[in-house]
Amino acid sequence: MALRDILLLPDKRLRLVSEPVTAVDDEIRTLVADMFETMYDAPGIGLAAIQVGVAKRVVTMDISRKDEEKRPRVFINPEIVWSSDETNVYEEGCLSIPEVHEDVERPERVRVRWTDLDGQAHEEMADGLFATCIQHEI
């Protein structure tokens, strides 16, 4: 594992369109391990691969509280397949825009589809902080 530099706005690489991951291989596993180390060190609760300069559809997340055991999650090729009409406002920050926090309105609930590091497909309803964070990272 290695810490990676987090790109900061206005770095133009942050505007690149991330490509789907076609195979979960050692390169992707190394990227994920590095992303977790970088995210925890920042500290943050979510990180997209584009934020470390890799234009791949990979997200790491851990929304556990500081006093709880870590619950790292990996989302490969995540997509939102449904969102609620009801919305929620949450104060969000971004590791690529340090020291800036804004209220952002997003759907209150979403259904997310993704692949894990074992190549297994998943689909899950998300609400609360999970819904906010996954929408932010995607």
C-alpha cells in the first residue's frame, strides 16, 4: 500500500470521464489498497479513483464513526439505478476541495449497483449518509 497524492481543483484531470473497470486484477487491487490508505490518512469517508489521478470507475468508502470499528467498502463500476423523489440536504466536503463545505440537496434514497473485488455483482438500497456519500463519489 502507498499513499497517493489527492488531486485538487482546478486540476483538469478531475474533469476526465472515468472508464469502466473491465477486469478486477492486481492493478485494481493495488489501486484500492492505496485509495484506502490515502482516504484514511486524509482523513475522509469516501474517495473516487479520479481523485488520485486514475480515470477508472472505482470508489472506496468507510462511513463508520471514529469510535466504531472500520467498515471499508469498495464499489467497482458503481451506478445509481433508482433514486427517490424525496430529497435530503447534507453538509458535504470533498478531499479535492479542502476546507470547503456546502449544503447539497440530493435524493434521500438510491439503489446502487456495483461489483466487488471478487467480481461479484451487488445491488443495495442506500439511505442516510451512505446514500449521500455514494452519490457524491459517483
